[in-house]
Amino acid sequence: MSRIHIPVSGSLRVPDDRPRAPIIDSHVHLYPASEQTSLAWYIPRGPLSGQFSVEQYRQDTSSNDPAPEGLIFIEADRKNGHSKNWARPLDEVLWARRIVTGQPKPNEGHNLGDADLCLAIIPWAPMDQGPEELEKYLNLVQNLAGLAWPKVKGFRFLLQDKNNGTGLTDKFIGSLKLLGKKKFVFEVGIDAHQRDLKQMEEALEMIKRAHDVEKGKEDEKVVFILDHMCKPDLSASDEWRYNFVRILCNLSDYGGSNIYMKLSGGFSELPVDERTLPDEKLYGILSRWLPMYSAFGPERVMFGSDWPVCNVGIGRGAWRKWYNMVRMMCYHSKLSLKEETMIFSGTARKAYRLDDETPVVVV
């Protein structure tokens, strides 16, 4: 992925005869209309209000060639997830269980035939409350998930809207080390656009501390997955971009094989009027940024749609539009089909241990 070549003239389209890699969508939010008011960011009659379930996801992706062979269910930021009231996040675990086991409530937008589409579940977790509270929470998730427990591959906690230093407390680091011991991944949500580079610098320090383990226990280092390209400021100056890339390279180096990056969420960092540009014009804007993630290499970069958030300002063609952006990057970066396959499915399969159905035993 380090072989970057962005043409300055001619068509940016990917040739029609180029083979297409299988797809695992590493970042999808699903929620039924009956539970939408439990979302912390819910706005009545907003662009993300209503039902966004498997049925709607298939409608937006089934015409793609190829359609996704699976998705990673990512928690959608339920209310009460920021205190010791865990009821709403645990309701989300029950919702994910219904999808995975093919047991929907009436009008939830999925059925028994959809059960295999969800390859992994990443619920919210109270990381800031320390390892003792986290252990209690993991027990609750295990009990509620039931037959879906083997699909729970990790947990997420959004740092993007938290006070500086939240991820550096002893409690948070202790929680990260607990996840590592239990072979769970930690999904990191930081925002370099709205919070500047401070959050990236703190993420780097967080990784260093979390990976400070006893000699001989290196296999207990928690695996980090960085969401949404760390939300870069796509209109930033060259100096800001230089510092952003410098920290990206440090994250890659310090994290090593235990850190991954998602190519996802890019549309949310663009002005609304740019999101609907024709694909080639839009790629001309994004081409200054997407190749920067070559610091991680194809084996540590994965495609994610951020559906349905990607639809905001675009509509139902957004999933395919982001797929086209990432595919164009692969083509113009001169990636082999093997490397492109890693980005579109192989890296997610590896990072989330999708081929390992052995359930984690919490107690």
C-alpha cells in the first residue's frame, strides 16, 4: 500500500474488467424503530430517525457487485452508556442477539435468513469505570448474549466527546488490559477534526500504557481498531496534515500487529455540498487523504461503510459511493488483488478473529 500513484490527468475510474474483492463491511450500525429514542444522538424526524435494520441495509447494498458477504455490528451510542446505568447498552446486546439468532420481534426488519450476515458484535463497554466494573459488565453481556456470545469479539467506547485525558486514567488502562487478557479487541473512537491532534497524541500514549505488559505475556496486549480514519480535518493546512501523518505513523509503529485502521466515516468530515459530487470529483478531494493510511499497510487497513451515517447528505446511494472511493484508492495505489482483498475483507477477518468461534469465558 506504500506504492501510491495518483494520476494528475485522465479518467480516475476503475476499469470495468478489474476483478472485485469479496466484502466484509467492518462498520455498520443497526437499530429498530422501536428503540431509536434510546440513541444518545437521536433527533426526531432527523436523517437517521426511523428504522435502520438488516432489511434496509440489504436494500442499500444488494445491487453492489459483489454484495457484502457479512458485516460487523458496531454499537450505536445508546443513552445511559456514560454512567453506571447500563440498561440501554444492554438492550442493544439483546437486539444484536435477536439478529444473530434469527429471532426478531414483529416489524424489526430482519428474519432467520439474515442471521449469518452479522459476523461479529461490538457492544459498548464502561471502559472508564475500571476493570472491576468492566468485569461485572462482561458477565452481564455474556448472560444476555446467550447463543450469540461467540460473536462478541470486542467492545467500543467513544473518546471523541469525552474530556481530554479520559483514556489515560488508571481505570481506563486497567480496563484495556482486561480486554487484552480476554482476547477482546477495543474499538477506538477519536476525532482529530473537532478535537484537533490532542486526541491522537493521547491515543498513542494510551496504546503505549496498555501494551506495557509483563515479559512473557505479550499475547495479552489488547488489539486496537481505530475508527473512521481518526476523523481527519479534510480542509486542513499542509502543516496540520504533516503532523496528522506523523502521529499516524507513530500509532502504526507502536501498535505494531495489534493496531488496525478503518477506512470509514470519510463523508461525515466533508461539507454537505461536496458529498454528492460525482465520484471522480469526490475522489479528487479524498485522494489527498486516503493514501496516507499506507502507514498501516493493507494487512492492517479495513473497509467500513459507517452505514447508515454515511447516508446523511447523500441518501441511499452513499454505501456504494464510499465503496467506490476505497476501490479507486486501491486501484490508483497499484495494489494487487490480494492486497485489495485484505482491505475489503481479509483484514476484518483477521482483526476480529472471525474464523475463531471459541467463546471467551469471562468467569
